[in-house]
Amino acid sequence: MEDKKVTFFKIVFSKAEGYVCAVKREPGTRTFEEYFFKYPDDLNQLVEFCNQYSFSHDIYYCPQVFDRRKRQKEYVLTCPSAWSDLDTCSPNELTVEPSITIQSSPGRYQALWIFKDLCDPSEAEDVSRRIAYFHSEAGADKSGWDLTQLLRVPFTQNHKYAHVGTNGPPTVTILKTGKIDYELKDFSDYPQAGGYEFTDIPF
């Protein structure tokens, strides 16, 4: 049976080609160690990395694809999805239902909206920013929209909340899956974020 993480990454990165950034962080520290994997060639190595460190580290990934081994905005090649660190915002509050709804820990969530076609980085970031700002009063993280954003990998352990419950660190889980062919027009109900109304107008 195929590892669930393999299936997850295949959906998340879709038809993209380039470098994927995965990150591990030792619990109780602020040190993030970045690793890069060529997608789709190194997909199995990416999953092996997640499996190797999941029970000892917090594991993250960046939902973008880079043209080199650097997690910097200017090196983002393409975006297969829009993304949101919903934090305490309930998925039920969302105007557009996510392609993948993730529970990163009890009462905290993340979401992805997979595009039909690979999206320009500035357009994907704009959609993610509008989602974050629109739902910020419900608990969404207003800083969780940038192109270098890190999200937790499903089916790994969340050591930050190891104290919750009695069975050790909670597992990052996928709560729901849905449509995986979104277009930019599908997010038209989300208004421009305050202060960013004119950033996409060419001069």
C-alpha cells in the first residue's frame, strides 16, 4: 500500500517540477534545518525523510516549488495551490471549501486549495493573503500567506503540543478532501487585504 504521505505530496505538488523544501525542528528549539528534494524525482526520499524524523522532530514543508535549493520568495518557480495557516479558525468558517483540510493539533487547522493549472507565484500569494486577512477575526494567522510559508506535513507528529492528551504528541491529520481544480476566479468573493489593494496594478 502506498504511503499516505506519497499520495499527499502527489496531490499537493501536482504537475510541478522543481525543488521542494522540507524542514525539521527539534522540539523545544528554534532551529529549523532545511532540506531540498527534486520533485518528482526525489519524492520517495522526501517521504523517507518525513518518516525518519517524525517521531523525534516537528516536520514542515513549503507548498511552493523552487528553481534552486533556497527557500526565498524570488526563487519560487510556481505554485500548485493557495494555502492558509488557519490556526484556530474553524474550517466551517471558510467561504471556499479547501481541497485539503488539515488538523495540525487539536483545535488548530491548515488548508490548501489545489489549482487546476500551476499558478503564478504573485497570484497564488495574493489569493492566500486575501483568505488569511478575511478570516483573521475568526482566528486565521494573518502572517501565514507568504510564499516561504511552512506548513506541517500530515501523518507526522506535532511535538509542540505533546502535553495535550495522554497518548503523546498528536498526529497531524487530514480531516477532509475536496475539489482539486480551482481557478483564480473561484476566490472572487475574497476582497483585497487592507493595505494591499493596489499592489497588483501595473504602472
